Amino acid sequence: MCYLDESNPAGEASQNLTVNPTQVKRKRGGQKGNRNARKHGFFSGTLSPAETRQMWNITNLEGVDPEIAFIRVKLQSSLQHDPGNRRVIREASRLLVKWYSADYQLDATDRSYLKTVVENLLEIASLRQPASPQGSQI
């Protein structure tokens, strides 16, 4: 840390540097306990044990494909934590349209229309989503 020398009329920084002897030099890269690269929310690839059970219940009891059940569970979880997150809605609608387009060989016009409809439905669902974690399912 540099201190200004009051005897120096030009206001230049003094060369007297004070170093805290207890300060340890940090190593390059991420430090121990650093959680900066942790992924969470809709964009993480993992499900909690409760979310995994919920996904397989949706798949087995409702007959929904596992990919759609995964998107549903992640969307519900993300919207419970941040109901107005438009990025999550856009990403979920993009994934749903991509999946259905591939499965049903939709053309560009149908894909565009489906994306608009899905995004509007998810927007409405997010507005109705209660802020409590015990909210309704999407």
C-alpha cells in the first residue's frame, strides 16, 4: 500500500511500502472453498434427490418422456426461486420447441409458432407461480 508523502509538494507516491507480515501470498487459480464455477438453477445438469424422484414420477405416472419431465422439473424449480426470470422461460421454451421439432419434424413456420405459444404459456405460468417453495407444479 502506498502512502502520499506530505513533505513531497508534487503529491507523488512515496516508495515506502508497508506490507502486512501476516498476509500470505495467494496461489494462482481457484482458492480452496471457491464456489464460483458451481452451476445451479435451470442451467445445471444435475437434479437434487427430490427433483429426481419428481421427474421419474412424472415419467412413470403421467407417461411423459424423460427429457420433457426433466425440463418441467428444472423449470418449476427455477421459477420457484426466481418467478420473473425471463431467461429461464426463453431457455425452457427453446428446449421444448427443439425437442418437439426434432420428434415431429416441424418446419420453420411451425417451430416459430410453437415457440411463441410455449413462451407465452410459460410466461403466464410464471406469473401465477407462488413465491413459496411449496407452490403448484407446472
